[in-house]
Amino acid sequence: MANDNKGSNNPGIHFEDVDGQKYICRAPLGGWVHLGKGSFGDVWQVDALYLDPQIVDPVLVSDHAGNHALKILYSKKGGMNELKTLLQLDDPNKCIIQYIAVGTITDGGIPDYRGYQCLLMERCSGMMLTDLIKRNPKHFSPKVIASYTAQLVSGLHYLHERRPTKFVHGDIRPANIMMKDSTGEVLKIVDLDGASQWKHGPRSPEKDIKAMGALTFMSPEMIAWMDFRKGGRKSTKTQQLAPNSSTDIWGLGCVVLVMYRASQGQHLWPDLMGQDRMKVQKAFFRAVYEGNPLTPSIPQDMPDDLKVLASQCLKINGSDRPTAAALLKYADREYFKCADGGIQFYLRQLKVQLAESGGFGVVHQVNAYRVGADFVEQSPRNLALKAFFKTLEQDEMDRITRTLPKLEHRNIVKYLAVGCFEPDGQFTLIMEYCSGGTLTEAAKMGLTVEQQKKYVNQLLCGIHYLHVEVEPHIVHKDLKGKNVVFEDENKTTLKICDVDSCSERLKEAPQTFISRPVGTRGFMSPEMQKCCMNPRVDRGKYPVGMATDIWSLGAVVLEMYCRGRLIMPEYEIPAAGEIFDSNSPSIPAAVALSIEIPVIPEDMEQELKGFVSKCMALGPKDRPTIEQLRNKFCEW
């Protein structure tokens, strides 16, 4: 097209769609812009307008000039019904290019194209993925690759699962992926006019599949199918490999590899670089014929999550590859990597359901898929995840990593893994998810004395495990009803959680903190209050150890009896439930000098009242140990 056709005097290209609506496509200001070549035609940027005999001036198809692309197909024949199906594509996640009209060119613009079929579609103002890879390979960080992969999986899932007609693109590669705009954040799958379509049902896709694609991105079955369609033979092994939707999954795996290899300055097929094109083509066909198809190698230094995904997508047999639906389960995820190289997970629906907000992080319910060296679990585990608000000191991360995974008790939440998100490195804990809610929530609904005693017994067992059974012994430091959860809705078994704020207690220093003090108003022992509320206090004067958990246990029993709340003394003090951290900004001195003790109701059941009174003695040495409490109250 010439570049001198501008403005309203430009006659443009006229076409009529399958429903009889007439359009004119004019060059935008500045002249005709060639956007590229697809597998079956040329693509131009246009201003598309409706033509109506009853209206003098044409009307823009959309509000924005130059917002359309016109693809002029190389063929004049057939296929109009299939092309018309493209108009039904309406991906809710917008990962598929939107088609506006399908028709036949009737006049104007280029006389040679009269009678040719054309497609009017939305225009993506960003680059093709191919060009982005060439121009800015360093753009493809693991996080960007993961984002693009999730979008591609979403688009393929829509194509493969839509009703009543499903699509197999057949040619997934960077040249058929466009950036929506110049930000490069959102992509779209394009060039669907060559896609294969068929109705869901028993009919074999082999009857409809089109032999197409770029050889270096073709699945083994597509190469065999192309050879067969061209009159060649299929080998014994490849006769059973009929192309279907799994061929798109192979293409996805290749695209993931291309993006990563580009970021490392490498090529998808480094061993084939510089070789004669015809020899390369013969090598691909020969390898498939001999039953040993060529596959791109996966770099060993590739991030584990991307490596697993690519290896799954590039299985030789299409039936061994995951479906787009299976990939979708963990495509919208973050990736968790264990600190010691052990358990690894894909995490889906992160931060969808808030379970608890603590002083140092937020806990979420997640679906997690365990990852192995060459597998991804197909069924998720319902787990809890705690993401820390801020970066922890290395010694604190080491303490958590060393302590939590080894805890094994029916009344302590099980920590499955300690590690971080990749590639951001946010420190994270993965633990069992307890669906029964917190003890505080149960207390608000009302608990009988018998229920309270039953729960106290379980708390004694859990604390005894921390204080006595595990080595080194552990001080929880922040026992409260919100840090006690029920295993399930039956509320028969409770578990102590939020152990990550704990301190290890060395035998030779039984009253010394290994890490900083922390606690919640109303549940803090007097010695903890002194240390937390006034960071400048002499901690040697107020040693804090296991007795602080005994005080907090008494407060938890009070909380159960008082229906989920504590009765506090009436003087000026920060809001109840506020978490104090010794690293927080200084608290006013008047408050720092006050020791607040929850009020024990006069009408409290006598055995519970006696238990609380013993636990909440002012002096740490005046409180019973966990062993003494357990021996005395084990019959509850």
C-alpha cells in the first residue's frame, strides 16, 4: 500500500461481512502501517468505519481512531463458516485477540485484493513477543516469564474448553503472541484464523486438525501429521500421535524456554544455530520418522518452577502432557521454595481467604501443589501460609528454620516448610490449615465449664511439649485465644499456632530470651510488659522465661470464661489486643511503668478460678511449672 493515502479523501478498503454489514477501512493519519505477516495473510493498522446508505458520514466502529487491525487473507476460497466462529470468541480474561468482523473485500485500496477474505480485529499497540525478545531480552525475569505463562495458560484453557466449539491454535510461538500495549504487562494470543475447530464429543480431532506451524515450535505429532498429509509416512511410534490440544501445550513449553533462554543470551535450539535450513528440516522429520523426536534441552540453571512446567509441557507423547485446565490450577500462583531445598510448592489463590492477621505477618488459606524434580501434584493440599511483613534478620530466620519443621504434636500446628517465595524472596511459612476457627471465636459463642476444662487439658499438653519434650525447649511468648485454633468444625481438637514468634530456652540460661520480647495486651505477664513497653528497661531485673507462658495460659482460661474477652483495669492504656514489639517506637513512660492485670470474676467456677490464680501470680517464681500444672489438672 502507498503511504500517500491520508485523511477523509482516502477511499480505503471496502468489505462486506457475512451478515451484509458494509465497512470501510481507511489508513490512519500518517498513512498505511503494515503490522506484520501472519501464517495466512497480511495485517494492517486501520480506522474501521460502518457504512450505512441512510447515513451520509461513516461511523467509527470504536471511539478510538487507529484502534483496529485488518488482516487480508491470502485465500479467496471457502472457510467462511469457520472464520465466522472467531466472532464468538470472548475470553473473559482477555488473553485472546478480539475479532470484530469477517467478510470479503469488495472495492478500493488495492484492486488486487478484491474478492479476498478479511478479518477486522482489535489492534494491539505493543510489540510481538518475538520482537520484544530480540530488543529487550533482559526484560524476561523469572517473575515476568511466570506472568506471561499464566496469561498464555489462561488463553489456551479458554480455547480448549469453550463450548460448543473448541479451538486448537496449532501454532503457539512468540510470533503469534502480541503485547496489548507498550507497557508489556498484558499479552494476547493472535493468528487464530488458522486454528482447528470441532464440536465437543466423540468425533476424532484428527479429521479436522490442520498441519501447520513453525518447525522449531512444532510438537512431534504435528511434525508427523504434516509429513503424513504431504504424502510421507508416519513411523510405528508416531502413528498413534494424532495432533490435538496437547500440541498447543508443547508450543507453550517452547515459548517458556525461549523467554528464559533469551534472558540468558541463548537460543531455543543452540545446537542448530548456523546450520543449513533444509538440513535442519530433514533432521526434524527424520527424527520423528525414526521414533526419536528432537526436543529442546532445558537449562539446569532454570528456576525450578519454570523448569518443571517446561519439562511437563515437552513430554514426547501428547497424552503425557498436562492439559491447559491442569496447568491453570497453578498458573495463577506464586512459587514457594523451601529454605533447605526440600519441599517445594506452587501456590494458587494466594491471599484470597484471610485466616488471621498477626503481629509479624498475615496468614492465608491457599491451595498448594507439591513440586518434585519431574512432577507437579494434580490434586491440591488445603494449607495455611504465613507471609512476613518485613525482612527478618538472618539469625531469626535461622532460628525459625531450625525450630518449626521438627515440631510434631497433636496440639501444635504442623509446620510443613519454611522458606521463601521465588523470585521475590519474601520469608514464608507453610503449615497445616485448621478449619475450625480460633478459640476466641468459640469462646464468644459460649463454652460450658466442661468444655473449658477439656480445652485447658489440651493446652497443657501442647505447652508441655514446647517447654519440656522438644529440644531445645521453647517459650511461645504470645499465647492467646487467637493463637489457638481448632483442627476442624467439630472443635474437638485444638492446636497452638503462631509458634514462629517463639524463643528457644537454653538449659544454662532458663530465664533468658534468645530473641526479642513480644506479646499482646492482656495476655502479657508482668515481666513481659516491663520488657515490651519500655525497651530501655534492665532485662536482668525482669528476666522472662517459661513462666511467661504460664501467665498467658491463665489469661486464655479467663478469656474462655469471659466469652472471648478480658476484663481490664480502668486506666489510660493502649487498645486491648494491641501487639507490643520491643522494636516498636517507644511507648509513653507513664504507660510503660504500669502493670495491668486482667480482673478475675468473683463468680468464676472455683476450680478454674484456682487454676487462673496460680497461673497469674505476679512473680515468675511464684507460678507453677507446666509439669506441676499438668500433674495436678490432668484429670480435667
